[in-house]
Amino acid sequence: MYRYDEFDAGFVAERVAQFTDQVERRLAGTLSEDQFKPLRLMNGVYLQLHAYMLRVAIPYGTLSSRQMRCFAHIARTYDKGYGHFTTRQNLQFNWPALKDVPAILRELAAVEMHCIQTSGNCIRNTTADQFAGAAADEIEDPRPYAEIIRQWSSLHPEFSFLPRKFKIALTGAPSDRAAIQVHDIGYQVVKDAMGEVGFAVYVGGGQGRTPLIAHRIREFLPKADLLSYTNSILRVYNLEGRRDNKFKARIKILVHEKGADAIREAVEADFAANHDAGLTLPQGEIDRITAYFTLPDLAARPQVSAAVEARRTSDPAFARFLARNVFPHKVPGHGVLTVSLKPTDGIPGDATAEQMDHLADLAQRYSADELRVSHEQNIVLPHVRLDDLPAIYDSLRANDLAADNVGLVSDIICCPGLDYCALATARSIPIAQAISKRFAEPERTAEIGDLRVKISGCINACGHHHVGHIGILGLDKAGQETYQLTLGGSADERCSIGDITGRGFSAERIVDAVETVVDTYLSHRTGAEESFIDAYRRLGMKPFKEALYVPAA
């Protein structure tokens, strides 16, 4: 993991001191809320429906056990005993008192964490594949480059007041686990014909009010040019992006209106004119940052012992857990373990202080002291020995963390919705809980197979509903919560935006509608090997719409 140097520590300490003074002035009444708002947003403090919310950055989703224990401590001391992991690989505390925020920031700084640029019209927390550095299918770990972007972009004077917020994601494998095509900039690690490693560059993706898939504007970018090219994209956006209408101020709108070819030409022209202006990355600097992300010393081992195989055979729940939650590791005899934060009837993404402490203990004992946060609101132990899986599973089960549903219908992405968010127009959490309960039977979810359900409580799409195989958007229709259903979305390398089925459903009917969609899929698929998304792409909307909107007799 990256470790703060003296500059990082000084930089964060200065920001904590500055914001402490701002909070004191706000509490004393010498700063109005209008004056305070831009200051708190630059430090990750939101004013939600019931209280302030503090959003903590987890750069590229990587955490140490020490940092996770700090989260647990803050949850107990300053909040209501839990935290919420988000789709931006951040952590949100939903109930801190404003007077306590400076103390929280000092506690975070002590473990090399902060809340800078987790909100505001700036470059937000750069995210990455949650399996980075561990996955067997990876070309190269993208996290060193995410860290380089973080260092370069933090309080960058030209990009701290952009037309709108700006999001960057990186993936190091052919399988996109970071949803890079629905980001303002997406970087995919690739190899050219000579075997050199660099990046394919995607620009102009996003969700929200106008969901759009990014365009691939460059097939290969040398690693040394990462910052220079990023700088050129941002300069084009900063100069040409609309500022007259916040709904049209994202780079996706600029790309859509001008066309990908015109944006490519503008970026390439700026890059050609400015790429020697001090932003070319020296190999020594790449090597210095990369050294922080070396693979732990993991000795290759046999795949699994006879004892693990015996447990798999005798314990169906353990067998399901291995099948759904463990991904191949690049070192034989090891696995990448996803811990689901989606228990039946739970709140997706929430973890109690006790659970966070327990995850920290497991990481320290079994995963080289490292954890990850996924954009799917789960926690990952990236470096576990396969022989340790029975002990890990038993420990997780004792702490209500052993759900074996990764990638299944109950592994739901869900925003906080109207239970917390001032922008929300409908509740998300109760709908997610009801769907989870409806599909709680393991045999049924196994029959259904891979199916990604994603729920947002408003058009801002924090729940990524546009790219759910089944997406649900909560809306207010004449004072009634109504849920719009979309089908066929996907956030992976075959990225697609879901199609709206038709008129919305009431809160009482939306779960039945989801079940109707699932049953229609099961009755039309060519066999158990045909996934929901593949069946939808083959069948189209027609059979689903006919089942959902049966004419009255």
C-alpha cells in the first residue's frame, strides 16, 4: 500500500487545521450556511435530510486493517455504530455532529486518510478494480497509476472548480470490474503489438440524468504520458464544457454534442502542444510508486487440501460460498475473497463497527493486512490461502458476514435514498430489502445465476441503476413513490445502458415486477448456461414487457 510521505502528512494536517477554523466560525455564526457550504463540500461534508454526512476517501478502494479499525472507532465514538460503503469506494458516516468533524478528520489523518475532494466540482476519488494486484487475469496492477493521478489532482488549481464533478476509473484486466465506460475518463491497461503495456482511453461516460457510454478515443497511451493526456482531456473539458446549465455541464454532454471524433482531435492537439510541459512521468517515479504496490510474499501452494474438499462436499453453504465469493488469484493456492455486505434483509453497503473490526482482524491474520472496497459495496480480502477458507468462513458466519450471494440477485447495489439523502425522491433501502427477502432461497438464486440488480432513489443514479441487468429508479409521481424498471444494463466490458420497460410501479408492486422479469427469463432462456443479460440481448424487451403489462381482461 502507498504510505504518506512528509508532503502528504503536512498537506492533510494543514487542511484539517484550516477546516477546524471554518467549523468554529460556522458554529459561532460568523459564517452563514451559504458561505460555509462550498468550504464543507471541499472537505466531504454534506447536509442530508436529518444530519450532516461525512464522506471519507478510500483511494482506489485499498485499506489496511489499521485504517478499517479507525473507521470502526469513528463509527462507535462519533456516529451511530456503523458506516456505509459506497459505489465510489468511499465510506460515509451518516450521523456525525458538525462540532465533531474536525476531531474525526484528525483521527483519519493519523491513519493516512482524509475527506478531501470527495465532493465538489473537482476530480473525485479515483477508483480501480477491487481485485487489482491480485487477480489471475490481470495484465498489470492499475493502482500505482491511480495513486499518481491522486497525487497530481489533489487541490490542482486548474481543476478544483470544474463545470461539474469529474470521475476517473482504472482497470488492469480485460474483464472490466471498475465500470470504466460509465466514467468521465476510463483507463484500461492493455498491451500493444510489441508487448508494451499502456492504456486504452475512454472519455465521456456517465450515469445520472443523461446516461451515456464512454467513447474509446485512444487505442494505446504509453504509461509515461498518463498525466499529460489526462491533463489535455481536462483542459478541453474545462475550456469548452458548459457552465450555463449544471445538467449539461458534464464532459459526457460535451462529447455527445461535439462528437467523439471532434473531442479526440481537440485532446490530441492539446496533448501534442503540451505533452513536454513537465508532465511526462519519469520511469524512476513510476518505479517509486509501483514499489508500494508489490505483491505480498505469497508462496505457491497446492490448490486446496483434502480437508477443504471434504468440507466443501459435506457443507452445501460452504460450497456455495466458495463458488460465489472466491475469485482466482495470480499465486497458486490462493484466492481473492469477496465478503458480501448484503445479508438477507440487510442494508446494502452497511457495516457495523463490530463487523469492521472483525474484517480488520481477518485481513491482518489471513490477507497480508490488506482489504479492498468494491464499487459494488462489498469488502474484499485480496490475498487469502485457499486452505484458510474454512476458518475464514466460520469466522464470517459468526459475524453475519458469510452471505454467499456475490453476483446473484440479492447482491444489490443500492444508494441510501430517501431514508437519508436530501436529493432523493423515493426510498431505495426498503425495496432492496424486500427483493433480498423475496429471493432468499439459495436453490432459487442458484437456478437464476448471475443477475445484477441496482437501485437508485433519484435521477442522480448513485445506485448505478442504468447499468443494472435489472435497474430500479425511484421517482416521485404526484406525491407517490413510483419505481421505473430498466432491463439490459451492464457495467462490464460489454457496457450497456438499460432500456425502460414502460410505466412505473408502486412500492407495493415493484418487487412483484422484478419477480415477473426473473420468471420470464427462466421460461425463455435456452438453458442454465444462458445468463440473464445474454438472454435479454437475444430476446429483447418484448417478452418481458408483455409479462409485466398484461392487458386487463
